[in-house]
Amino acid sequence: MSTLSPLKMLPLLIPAAFLITAGVLWLPGHPLMLDNAYTVAFKTGFIGILLEALPFVLLGALLSSLLRVFVPDEMISRWIPRRPVPAILFGCLLGILFPVCECGMIPLVRRLMHKGMPLYVAIVFILSGPILNPVVYGATLTAFRAHPELAYARMGLAFLVASVIGLVVYATVRKSPLRLSISREGGEIHERSTRGGKLVAVFVHTSEEFFEMGKYLIIGCLLTSGIQTFMDQGSLAAIGGKPLGSYLFMMGLAYVLSLCSTSDAFVASTFLHTFPSGSLLAFMVLGPMLDFKNSLMLLSLFKTKFAFYLFFLIFSAVFIASVLASLWL
Amino acid sequence: MNDSRSIRLHYGFRSLVLLLFALYIGHLVQQDALHYYVAPKLARWIRLCPVPLALMALSLGIQALFGKSTLLCDCEHRLPRSGLGSAMLYSLFLFPLLLGFLLPDRSLGSEAAAKKGIALSYIAEEAAEHVKFNAASPYLEEFAELAGKLYAQPVIQVYPEIFSETLGAIDLYKPQFEGKSITVTGFLYQENGKGAKKAFAVSRFLVQCCTADATPLGILLDPATQISLPADTWIEVRGKLHMSFYQGKEVIKIIPDSIVPVPSPSTPYVYTNADSVAAWAEIHESGHVAK
């Protein structure tokens, strides 16, 4: 099964050929179908999310492979404080330094972990990075002009939730939950294996990361834009009437919409009149930590069991924190 | 583990896919179609993407053609083993490209606006009761100042550059703007209701990052207006502002004097502006010079 002879390449052409034929048949034969508002909305949404994520995924992949090729293994672990509480604070601050959107986060974090970053610090970084940075803070303030306290609360809650989950992971998880074990990682093998020096090696690794993440990204984008195209947000808003229902609804919405953390505040602000502000917080804190494309990417990084454990932790921590925050707001 | 021959093939395919992605972005830039999908501030970054993509394709190409067989290895990143796995992987990557190249670039319309839920009021009710153009909180100062400038105009022009800010400013001081004349361009939004009386609005999509976060904004058109134009037609509405109620909320509406179809603008979406007052002054100045 290890050789890929030209004959075995044939199945590769089938789906591509099918898609091409389907596409071409679509074009001249069924102009009405092309004018379909759903097709347009689907394509516009899909390409939009994909293009939006592309620079961040590339940046994350590039940073990760630069780390891999140029930074020695011990360096990262030397920077990280040994004790859990300072280490968690370090994880939160890292988000301020690397304002990478959540899509670029996963390849970077994987590399950092292979370089010796402890699991719980990595988790804190994944969770806080997309929220605790100046860009997102500014965008949230602009979106909630009349309610600046929501922007402060968002930052505070993100910090709290990330730290608590970091501590829980520190206390409960002992074995490495990474999908690919670190032992197979021999630094020298790869430096010899690429032709054309270190620079070429960087780009070869970047493209490997890109394809690794890209498949989850594309599936996530497909699902998200499908949901956006066919889901009627107005009809679901009826759930918002019930006090707890509104929290669950906004968190579910954050999960399926998969918005970028810099723009979700504006979407949240359109719900300001209809939903309690605590549920808007839940929307803005959960979304960047956990959404459709993001959870697929997390599943590629971690073993399934741990990934679901993490999803559960995020979901319950955000829920409890935002309900408590609404009492104070 | 794959042998070196199949790794070469994989590298070759990947190089091709990366090149196609770079070409697609180049195509979008050349057709000036990026604005259908992302906001300008993000488009800057996407324009740069073909550079790393091409470099990646080149590096993979070099490995595929000239890499020493004994040194090619996929020990860390697992390449798909079976033909079917590869086929799935690459057709997944080809799918967005096919969609992108084969379907026309279009902007979102009335149907999508109805699905997303159109916003007809922007400011929390408790914030709206203010002394004339005097902001209670520093965050509303910009809107207050803009509202003051707009109020001084005989006819309020809603410029697309500051569309959301203008609507926000008017909405903040609804009572003061009662009866003012306004001119606004947007697509005709038609409510998706089942009843005979469907609400109409003149609307634009506000895009922050990309079309996933596009939020439809609009001003309600007076329900008494007879409108025979199909939804999604681009229209210029001239009329007077009035307060109204829509689904139990206080909103602004336009009682139109005229509704004229206009060609669709080159940039269908609107974006937020960091300093709407300065932007307004600039557009206003240049408008006067043009006249």
C-alpha cells in the first residue's frame, strides 16, 4: 500500500473530475440555479471566511516552522516559569504579544508544545490569546460605545476562564494528550532532509502545517457557511426570552457562527436590545475559545478524549462565569 | 510510511494546489473582487498571501524534483497512505478553488439580510434620551458631534463611507431629527414575512472582517409606500425622517418622496470608520468643490 503508482492515482482524479463536471454543467445550463440567493450567499460566506482565515493560518504556520528550524528546543522551556500560577499569567500575556487570530493559533501552539511548553500553559495561551489582545479590546469598545463596561468584562472573563481552565488542566491531566507523539521528532533528520538550506526547510514545513490545518479549516468553513446560509437567526431568537435559554442560545450561536474575535463584538451588539448583557458576554468569550472550525482544529491537535474534556471545561466555565458576571453588571 | 516516490507525488500535488490558491487570490485582486468577501483592512493582508504561497509551492517543487530520495521523509506530518485518502484531501482543497473560479462574485442581498436579522435601531433605548447633541458618555461623543453636523444640513446625505455612523447618530437623537430631509442609497430589503404587509427598508451590509460577520443595517420605509421594485434592487430614497414602531421597538423610518433605481455601486458593503466626523467633513468639502 506504500507505493502510489500511476494506476492508483486514478481515484484521485474522480472527485476532481466530478466537481469540474458538476461546476461546468451548472454554469451555462442552469443560470436560474446560479441566481439562487442561497448559492450566492453560500459562496460569499464560504470564500469570505476562508480568505479571512488564510493570512492568519499562513502566519501561524510560518511562525511555527520558523520556531522549528531556528529556535533550539530548550529555549522556550527556559522562559516559562516553573510554578503554575506565574506560568499561567505568562500564558495570558503571550496572547498580548502574539495577536494571532484563533485559526493561526493551533500550528503555533503545537510547535511550542513540541519545544517544551507545558500543556496547561499552551491551553491558557490557546484560550486567552484570541481575546486578550489590544486589537480585540479596541474592537469591542467600538462595538459597545454605550456600554464600555461590557468590553472590560469581556477581557476580565476571558482571563478568568483561561486561568481557571489552565489550573484544572494542570491539576487533572498527567499524560500528554497530543495526537502525534513528540518522540518521533528528531530535529536533525529534517535539517538534512530538505534541499536548499534552512530557508527552503522553513517553507516546506510551513506548507505541511498549512495542509494539516487547511483540511480542518475548509471543513469548518463549509459547515459554518452552510449554517449561516440556511439558519434563520430571527426565528431562533425566540429562545432568548427565557433567562437561561438566552445564555445557551448565544453560546450555541457563537459556536456555529465561527466569527473572528475582532469582529464578533459587532455581531453581539446587534443583540443588545433583545438579550441580557450576560449572554452577550458568553457569546463574546466562548466564540473565540471554541467554535466550529476551531474545535475541528483542536481535535486534530489533541486526542479525542482530551479534546472533549476541554470542550466541556470551556463550555461550563464560560457559562458559570457569564451568569455570575451578569449579576454584577 | 510512504516511499520517496509517493512523497514526491504528494509534494508535486501540494505545490500545484498552493500555486492555484496564489493564482486565485491574484485573480480576485486583479478583478477587484476581494471587497465582495472581506473588508479593506483585511484585504491588505490577503493581497500579501500569494507571496508566501508561491514560496511554499516553489520549495515543495524543489523537494519534489531535486530532493535526494533517501532524505525525503514524512515521519512527522503524516501524508495520506491510500489513494482514496489523497483523493479526499486534494479534492477538499480544490473545492474552494472550483467554487471561487466557477461561480460569479456577488454581494449578499435581501434574502441573507432576512436570515441574519436586519438591524433597524442601533443604540440602547436608555442611552437615547439626551439633551440635544450632548453626549452623556465619552463613547457617544463622536455620534453627538456627527449628529450636530448632520442636523445643520438642509438635506442629510448618508455617505456610504460613514453609513453605520450616520445611522447611529440619527438613531441616537431620533426626536430631534423628526421631519428632517434625507437622501440614502442602498439595496431594497423586503421582509420575509408570510403576511400581505411586508416591511421594506433601504439597507446596506456592514462588514467588519469578512462576509461571515456581515450585519445588515437599514432604515425602514414607511409601510404606506407603494413599492413595485423587486427586492435587492439598488435604490436612492429621498424623503423625510419620522419616528415609528417596528416589532415593539422605536425606530426611525423614511416617508419617501421618491424612490429611484440606481446602478449597483462598485463597493456593495459599508465599513466602519475610525473617525466619522473627520470623514464626513472631508467628503462634504470635496462634494462642495465638485459642485
